[in-house]
Amino acid sequence: MNKLIKFIKESYAELKKVIWPTREEVASSTKVVIISVLIIAIVLGLIDIALYRIFNLLL
């Protein structure tokens, strides 16, 4: 039981040290991730279509 209490106290102390991002920073980071995922999805989709057509020409 003492280990659990010690763990909780240490965890709480560490959480006090954390610099939490602002709402604007989170929104900005989220936009970057969404845009990046969309761009990668489009590129991979185009590569997939190109490879599909190439393999169909060969067969």
C-alpha cells in the first residue's frame, strides 16, 4: 500500500512540472496532422492507382 501511495504522490509531482499546451497550440497541431494525413493518403492513393493500371497492362 505504501508503494501505491508513493507512486501517486510522485506522479502528481511530475504532473505539476508538465507544461500543458494551450487550446490554440492543440488546434494548430491537430490541423497539421489532419492535413498531413490527407496529403499522404492522396499520394498513396495515386501510387496505388498507378500500380494497378501498370499491372493490368502487363497481364
